[in-house]
Amino acid sequence: MQFGIFTVGDVTPDPTTGGAPTEAERIRATVTIARKAEEVGLDVFATGEHHNPPFVPSSPTTLLGYIAARTERIILSTSTTLITTNDPVKIAEDFSVLQHLSGGRTDLMLGRGNTGPVYPWFGQDIRQAVPLTVEHYGLLRRLWREEVVDWEGELRSPLQGFTLAPRPLDGIPPFVWHGSIRTPEIAELAAFYGDGFFANHIFWPPSHTQKMVETYRQRFAHYGHGSPESAVVGLGGQVFMRPNSQDAVREFRPYFDNAPVYGHGPSLEEFSSLTPLTVGSPRQVIDRTLGFREYAGDYQRQLFLLDHAGLPLKTVLEQLDLLGEEVVPVLRKEFAVGRSPEAPAAPTHQSLLRERDTRAAKAKP
């Protein structure tokens, strides 16, 4: 399994001090967080894409390209790249460049986006969100896989004789995860193409995540990509830890109560009981995360949200120390116990390259 973190890049005042970082400080802090994630032994760093305040990651590949130059091992991904409002040609170009810069340490998560005003800002209609997703992704796949593309759709101008430059590294497109909170059509799209499915898993109860993942696994098998157990699944999660669980709850409560997304709603205790949010000791985070397998099956990628709601950078780095030193080593060991032999490892550029070369060798007379 792969373990990592994702950021939404919010610029939120610290409710305990009233102070907030500048946009420049928040962007630089994100780079520090990504480098720390590699330092403590995590596998993946992913950034969201937002085009409205109070968020700063409007250009994920620019940010990830800079992080690629400051890191050596960690996989750089997104959470998510907006397939609806971005042009698929630009997505193909940007991530091909990022592949080359990072030496293949690149994949991406595609999503529709849930901020209504963003659609007209980029000349799109939110009522066409699902059709845009399907059409744009169909074109994106071809751009990465075909030397010359002639294409015509309904929601974008046609292409004639288009060749992507640069081509994907080693001729291997970045692995694609399709991310969704609540849309079964996205699980269907991931299953149809045999791509990965990432259940956001941070706002809904386990029963909802279970239903989405089961739908994806069943349709993955229906389309002939393998057994349901061989489908590629990722999950999100939210944690806040201190060695003592009471200290964790006391420290995190003001951040939860004032968070721009779920603040001023259910209590911390209510939200923790209804969703995967875990606030407590490292052992509690381990036990809760191991429980995800009970309803999602053996899966391939676990990403945690740590740096939101105005938490100071110092606190986020302390969370990463706990995650890397006390939580992830145990999760790696425990998730390996009883794992189905049909459950694949998480895809990487190197594993996809090996698979292609193996297929080519078998095809030779």
C-alpha cells in the first residue's frame, strides 16, 4: 500500500490567535510540508486544485514541479485535477512535462469540482459536469496514447492532426485515479477504463463509501479488467493526533469548530462518529484506519488530510512526525496481514513500465 497526505491549500485564520498566513507563506508552507512528508517516509504528496479564495493551489503542476525539484522519492499527485473546467490538451501537456521533470514520480486524480462559480469562470456550464467529465477524459486518454489525434466531440472544438509534445515519459501515461465524494457516474467511468477510483471518504459515513467502492469494483469486473478484488482503490481520511487522546481533542476542537467546511455544524464528537475523522492518539488513528478495510476491502492508497482549518505549520510538521514514526509503519505491517493475493500493489511508473515490457515480450513470436 501507499500512504501519503493531501492538501486543499486553504488560507484560514488560526482561531486560537486570529492570525492567518499570507498567500505566499501558505504556498511556501505547502512545499515544506511536502518535503517533510518525504523525510518521514511517506509515499505520496497530493495537492488539490482551487480557483477561489481562501485557497491558493490554482496551478497544481507549477507547485508540484517545484516540489519535484526539492524531493527525490515521493510520488507527486493531485486531489483533484478538474477534468471539467481544464482543457484536456493542457492537462495532457502539463502532466507529461511533470512526468519528465520528476522522473516518473507523477500520477493524478481527476474530479468534477464542487464549486459552482468556477464553471463559468472557465467558460463551462455546471449542468454539463458529468458529460464534460466523460468527453474530456476520453480525449485525454487518446492524447496520451496516440501519436496523431483527430477528434470531434460535442462540448469542445475539434482537433485535427494534433500530436502531444512532450510525449509521456517512456510512452507510459500517468496513472489516473478518478476521485469522487458522491457521484456514482465517476465510479462507473473509472471502472469502464480500468483506472483507479479514489473515494474522498472525509465527509460521508462508511456506508456511503462502501456503496461507492462496491459499485466500482463490480463494474470493474463487469468490463473485463479482472476480479473485483483486483480493482485499484484509494481512500481519503482526516486525522489529528497527540500522544494523549484528551490533549488531541482539546487542541483540535477550536480548529474544528471554526473550519470553513464543517465548522458551526455538528460537534467534533458527532462528526467523528459519523465520518472517518479521527482525533486522538496514534493508536486510535491506527485502529480506525485499519477498520477501513472492513468495508472497502484491500485497497492501494491511503491519503490523510493534516494541514487545514488554520493549523500552524509547526503543528502540521508535528503531525507528520507522528504519522511517519508511529502510525504508517504499523499500518504497513498490519495491512499486509491477510491481504488477498488478487489485490494488486499500488501502480507506479516503474510497475506500469514493467507490465508493458512484459506484455511486449510475451507477444513476440
